[in-house]
Amino acid sequence: MAQFGSAIHAVIAVNMIHDEAIDKGLVKNILSAHEVDESIIVKNAIEVAERFRRFTSNHLKAKKVLLEYPIEYRMPNDQFVTGWIDALIETEGGYIIVDHKSSPKSRKESEMEALKYSGQLKLYKEAVETVSGKPVLACWIHFALMGLAIKLDL
């Protein structure tokens, strides 16, 4: 599942950084390199990436999407935290954090699964706000295969 998730992250990233249509050969190579080309076809992987692009553009009103954004933060208790934000989205009013998940689950299971990541996203939110001085307006878990995004109230 980790290989599959990494492949989906890579396809989403490649799609987000190219203005024109994503190259099918490149997607095939990504899936093959992650050894998941038997688990998802190129057409479906591209659709996953396109849905995310539309979500960031149409729903989140992204001005800029920063992918695999590194975060380093010293918490008030002096604990040092590092991590990678899957997508840090800049909007007119501040930032939005999106974390991708690739596990296929029912909507109810996905909502329960999303809550498991609330602590991590809360920490990312605190780090981004502290470092940037700008508010994080929302945190989302994006279940890529299902085309489902769940907003967490943090």
C-alpha cells in the first residue's frame, strides 16, 4: 500500500506541475517504477490527478500549490518537529493543508480514518501559521482513489 500511495503522490505531483495534459508514458513509467502498474491503469491514475487539480482550483481557489512541502518547527515545549506536507495551498486569505491518502474505504470508514490524522495536521497547521505568520484556513484529508476530501475541524 505504501508503494501505491507513493505512486499516486507522484502522479498527482507531476500533473500539478505541468500546465498541459500529463504524458501517459510518464504516468506508465511512474506506476511501473513503483511496481503498481498491475494495480491501477494509467487512465485511472490520470483521472485521480485531474480530480485533485480541479478540487484545488475550483473548490479551494488555489493561487499556488506547493507539493511535498518540508516543515521544520520547534514547538513551544522545545520539541523539534519535521515532516512533509503533501500539498500546501496558498489562497487569498491564507493557507490550506491537504494530506493525501490512497486507501479505498467507504465514506464512513474514510471519515473515521481522517480523524486519525487530526493530530498531525494540527501540528502542521501550528507550524505553518507560526513560520509564515499567515492563517491556515482549513486542513483536508484527500482520499485520492475515491475522489473524496474530508475537511477536519481543528
